Amino acid sequence: KRGAEKITVAEPCNKLPRPAPSLPTEPALYSGPFPFYRRPSELGCFSLDAQRQYHGDARALRYYSPPPTTGQSPNFDLRDGYPDHYQTRDEEVQERLDHLLHWLLEHRGQLEGGPSWLAGAIVTWRGHLTKLLTTPYERQEGWQLAACRFQGTLYLSEVETPAARVQRLNRPPLLRELMYMGYKFEQYMCADKPGGSPDPSGEVNTNVAFCSVLRSRLGNHPLLFSGEVDCTDPQAPSTQPPTCYVELKTSKEMHSPGQWKSFYRHKLLKWWAQSFLLGVPNVVAGFRNPEGFVCSLKTFPTMEMFEYVRNDRDGWNPSVCMNFCAAFLSFAQNTVVQDDPRLVYLFSWEPGGPVTVSEQRDALHAFLPTWYVEAMTQ
Ligand code: 0WD
Ligand code: CA
């Protein structure tokens, strides 16, 4: 009798609900050697025009045209033209992966390695990967990533968190102006033609974008992603994208060693993650004074950014960023097993906690558009 009981007591244990899987994000857990990251190569590009319409070409690409280094220091008024010459993208429109999928649909037959390569790849925006890279060090903003598998490929698309939506809808006017100033800086630094001069008189329109589409691999995860590129340098040592691309940034002028230290710890991490993923070799920073003028420029080579925090106990480590990202991608690959574009898993993260996941079977969360799924099924 006893023996039979022993067997039956073991049974209910197997029927206990499994604890929901989650992924921890503490930096200490990811400090191994730097993982393999394939040098990103450009597969193609596309442009979005002033009406946010897609074009399968480089028409929105601009050309790096900094002021002469021999002359006086720059004096760019970043508030000039605000708000009259500011046209902003309609942020209520959730574009998700649509523009990238448009490109993919038109080029799926020409991918290196054939369609079987795509079946094993992860498709997403570069900006989503940037958020993953910085997660172990992020203390302010959480994120949500929706994931689904379709014809083998894992698609990752960000979902705006309720907190981010509240922040966006209540964006203070000064923050809106600050966003304008970032785009205005691009206008002072870029020309429409190679060798041309910048024309800061025109409109700032945030619908316009040039996006590069790249292939890479992190560990054993083949990647196909797209990222917005500010400009190309016609005088770069190599004219081969993405090594000719330049990322432009603005930041507050700094006056004390403490301000620089904080800049290296927080801003450079984000700049590094964003540009490293895409293979952009240089970030050119314009430092603005309290009046909104850029009076100094500094180039930060992406591969040298880590040096500023290498000996800082409270700095960041590229290996941690990349190892965490690889761990998340494995976590996602192992969670999203069923091949079904309507079955979405929502990965959620808030600072201080682990990444959690929930299954979403409602149509609300499905993010691959019907036009894409149907065309791919032909
Ligand atoms: O729908 C969404 N949830 C998202 C759409 C989230 C992130 C990006 N996008 C779109 C953008 O509208 C843009 O067309 O994807 C494209 C860019 O993707 P990305 O390169 O992966 O994004 P990211 O690296 O975060 O940003 C690159 C640049 C930004 O430059 P700065 O220097 O600020 O990091 O893209 C621009 C911005 O200039 N950008 C945007 N422009 C308009 N609307 C947006 C946005 N929401 N986000 C970034
Ligand atoms: Ca930029």
C-alpha cells in the first residue's frame, strides 16, 4: 500500500504549474568574454519622404559637411526656425516593422544565403536592439517587445509601454524644443549633395528618414535589422557602407569633471550601443550652451568610447551589453516556438526586475500586417 502511495504522490508534482520563465538583467551575470558579433554588412536601404512615404532608394541620404576646422568655432543656433519650421511625424501612427517588412518583401529573393537564411534569422529595428544592449545598466525606462515566429523567422517589434505613452502625451514644451534642436543640428552639418554646403533655412521634417538594412550575427543568432542613418561622409577612408556613415548627436556643454564623468557613464553608453550595432565608426557631437548654440564639436570614434569608462567602477562594459542581448535572443527563440504570425509573446521589462513574458492570443497584439503575411505565403 505504502509503495503504491509513493508513486501517486510524485504525480501531482508534475502537474504543478511551471513558474513563468524570466530572464535576469543584473550586469554581474553577463560579464563573460565579448561574444561573436559579425561585422554588419549593408544589404540595402530605403527612404521615407516628407509625407512618410516609402521609397526603395537612398533619396533621403544626406552628406556630412562639417564647418571648416581652420575657421572660427561653429555658432549654430539650434532654436532658429522653432516652432514655425517644424513638421513632426504623427506619433499616434504605430508603424511597427512595416517599412522594414516592405523592404524585406521586395528583396527576400535576393538575400545572400537564400530564403533559408531568412528562416533562421531575427528581424527587427536597430533601435530595439539598442534598448536590449543597454538594459543591464538602465535605471529609468522599461520596455516591451512583441515577438512572433513566421516561416521560421523571429520578428521583434517594440510596443510603447503605458508609461512611455503617458510621457509622450504630456511631453513638456521644452522637451519638444530640445527634440527640434537635435534635428536642427543635422541640418547645420549635412548637405543634400556630396561636396555641397548645408542649407539651414529649410523646414525640419521628422518624417524624412534614410534607413540602412543590415545583416549581422550575434553568437548563433543571425540578424537582419534596419536603422536610421544621419549621413554619409564622402571623404571617409572607406566609402563602403556602413563604414562611411556618421551619427550626429547634441549634448549639453560640460564644465566640470563630474559632468564629463556622468556623460561617459550614461550618454556614451547609448551612443556606443546604437552606433556599434550598425557599424557606424564615428559619432560627431555638437555641444550646446544654455542659449541653444553649438559652439564646439567633438568626434567620438565608436570603438574608443569604452576607454572613457574602462577604469570606472560605475562604468559600463560592452561585453555585458552584448552577452545580455544574446541571452535575451536565446530566451525569445526558446519561448516563441510555434510558427504562427497571430501568436504573439510580449516580453516586458521594468528597471530593477527580470524580463518577463506573457502569451497574447488576441488580434490586438499581432503585428505582422496581412499584406506581408499573404505575400510571403504566395
Ligand atoms: O514604431 C516604433 N516603435 C519605432 C519606430 C521605434 C523606433 C524607431 N522607429 C522608426 C523610426 O521612426 C525610424 O524611421 O524606425 C526608424 C529608425 O529606427 P532605428 O534606427 O532603429 O531607431 P533609433 O536607433 O532608436 O533612432 C535612430 C534615429 C534617431 O536618432 P537619434 O540621434 O535621436 O538617436 O531615428 C530617429 C531619430 O533621429 N527616430 C525617430 N524619428 C521619428 N520618430 C523616432 C521616432 N519615433 N525614433 C527614432
Ligand atoms: Ca542622430
